[in-house]
Amino acid sequence: MPAMLDDPTASAIYRVSGPAPYPEPYGPLPSEIMPRQVTLRDRTTIATLVPFSSPLQVPPRLTAYLCELLNGEIEKGDTYPMMDGLPLSSFGPYWFANFGAIMVIGDAQSAEEVIQMENNGADWSKNCLGSFYIKPNYPGRSSHVCNGGFLVTDAARNRGVGRLMGECYLEWAPKLGYSYSVFNLVYETNVASLRIWDALGFKRIGRVKGCGNLRSSPDQFVDAIIFGRELGDEGDDYQTEERFDKIRFYLKTGTYPNGSDRAEKSRLRSAATHYRLIPGEGPNGEPDADNDKLMLKGKEVVSDPHKQYEIAREYHNETHGGINKTTASIALQYHWVRIKETVSAAIRNCSECKDPTPKMRESTKERRTPAKSSASGSSRPRRARSGSANEVQQVVAGADAIDEQQNVPMANMQQQFEGQYPPMPVDPRIDPRIMNQWPHYADGSQPMVLDDLPGMATHNPLKADEEDVGARLRAELEAEIMHDSYPAGVGEMGQGR
């Protein structure tokens, strides 16, 4: 993960912002940074991360070996963006000018002991496991933001070296005065690195589309992820993969891991009262030590960041639920520190959940607008107001149709009386022959029937001669004409209140 402005042939950039004191080129390291002893994933192999502040401190054969290792990665064309390897004269200042660390087999207490190992003929292809550097990602006023580059040797693959160096990077970078870390180019095809940085709490703060023309993907450009993370004390609850593996080793063997001091031994004895180890089984029920389960209060403890991510991805893909829902489901069966951060990374990488297409919703106005019942746009039938025989027969026919179908033949009636009379807002399901029997409200407060209207007493259809059908219908139509002069009452009835 080279720095954004990094040029192997350019002069080194030093931190000049953030907390003082500022480092001097090839100067001494802060007193808090000392060789850090670690135990590999097998819990028996001891290794040491030795810090260096100058390329002059690194033994020449070891420098040449690391230069060859970096050029091999560049030649593979899948992790670093450079296309040409570095000459040996440029590698030392490029990798160690600010700060560098080298992981070697065994217990090395200082850089001088590493020099002594070389003088004793150490085979660095076997004794060197990896290296990383820390340097400013930006110059000047932003030089308190750092970047790191990492190398893991072929002999150290699948031994937890990359994870251990990442943990050490997080411990030493703030002690060097950096407050934030950025990894600019982690190609999506570099799955191992992605999982490590996700597990160590880095956030995916950006994506560079199609920025990698990699050897493994010659026919397409590969995206790169930009990682970012604040640096500093993580608190007492930060439990690394290494700690869980030590607890598992102690429960299984009854002995302390190599290199355990008095405080570490005390923590392991205390942890043994809370954790228990369930022997693993193979596909056919045979004992399988590699599948032993570490349990805490009935939950399986998962220390491998790769497995953590796969569990989070599997649970999320079942329902594509949110962070809280997925985290709660996982916490019922599994335990590891910062489950929510692992779930967050799985959700961010979910192709279905990160679809930015907004879901279209029907507006409230559209939901409440009724569909028109005819092509002409009118939803209410128009009614005749004269008492001619033909018009009376059509009104009666329309009322009969209502009785049979509970629906007014809108198109026929509208076509018949289109443009002749103003629309009358009545419910089309109401039989016009009995409409005038209903109470109306002229002022919204007092009920009023048509008999109470001025001039309507002699034309009440209920008092008409039952045998005189024509007279009754004419009276009904005249009542409707008068009815039009009281829109408030008609409107209330038309809305079916």
C-alpha cells in the first residue's frame, strides 16, 4: 500500500505536523518503541518485530533479500502499482528512511542482535518472515496522516504474519506521532489484505474505479479500496486474534505459550475459568484437533478474521437485514470483539444492499386521486331537468340499470346529455327515484327535506297520484331542478356522508 505521493526515487517525506517532537532523518526512535515479541499461529513459534529508523541499521544481506522480495511482488503485478523494480541502492532509503520493522525468527532484543544474526550466517529466506514501513501519506501540514507498506515472505504464508504486523503497525504508528492512517490502493483481488484491514477496524472510505491494470486480470481494470482508520488507544476491550489463540493453546495443552511473562500467565489462568474447549470432530466423527471450538458462555469464540467475515456475510445474506439485526443474530451463537464492525464491512460489500437505485414510491396525491370512469373525464352522470316523455323514459331506464348493476351507465348517459345541463355531484349508486326521500343539509347544521323548500310543497313526489306515473316523474325532475340551487345539501349527499 504505497503512499499516495510516493515516488521511490524522490526524497523522503518526514512528519512536520501533529504533536512534537518531530522526527529527525535517521534519528533515534521514541523510547516507547521497542522490539515486540509475538507468537505465530501455531502458538509455538516465537518471532520478534524489530524496529529500525535508518537504512544504515539494517544488515546489507537482509536489505538485499527484502529488496528482492519487493521486486518479486512488483513483478507479479497484483499488489503494488509500480511496474519496474527498485535498484538495491534505492530500496533502503525508500523502505527505511522514516521507520521500518522486520520480523525475524526467535527472540531478538535489538537491531544489533539482527546484525549479529547476519554475521553468524543467518539464512534470511528462512529466518526473515516479513517487513513493513510507516511514513507520511501526505507532505507538510497533513504529514501526521501516515501510510504503510507490507511484505510477507513465501515461507511465512498462512502463519498469521500479516495480521501480527498489522497489529504492531496500529501500536507503533501513534507512538510515532501519527493520528490517522490511510491505505490508498488495496486492490479488490488482494482478498487476504482486505480481510485483515476489515478485521483490524479499518473503514472502507473510498473506491477507485478501474485503477488497477493487473497481471492476473489483463482483460479488465480492477477496482481498489481506500482504507482509513483513526489511531490511538483502543481500550481494554480490544482482544486480538493472538489472545484467543493463547487461551485455546493453554486450555488444550495445560502449558503457557512460549514467551509468556508473569502477567500473561496470570491472565491465562483467569481466562481458563470462563472459557472451555470442545474437541473438534471430522466429517466421519473422528477427532479433529484443527476444529476444536473455544466456547464462552455457550457461544463459540471465533478468532480467525477470515471466518468472522464469512459468518457475518452468511448471516446477512439470509435476510439482507441491517447492522443491528444481523449483529444480534450472530451474537446468539458466536463471540468475537467488534462483531458490528465485521457486519458493517459485510454489508458494505453486499452487491444487493449497496445498490444506490432509489425505490419509487407512489405519492399521497396519486394514491388518493380516483380513476376517471370515462374517456371524457367526467365521473358523474348528467341528468335531465325537463319533463318530456323521451327524457323521462331515459331517466327511468337509467334508474332501472342502477337496480340491476349497482352502477350507472356513465358513458351512455353522459353522451346523451353532454353539454346540456350542469353536472350534479351525486353518488352514482343512488337510485334517483328515492333520492329525494333523504334529508339534505343546506347550511351544514339542520336537516331539511325537499318539502320544506319554498314552492316545493305542491310538487312532492311522495304525495303525487300513484297511478299518474308521468306526473310523478315530471314532479321528480322539477324537484331535481330546484335541488340544484342548494349545492351544500347536494354535495353532502353526493359524498355519501
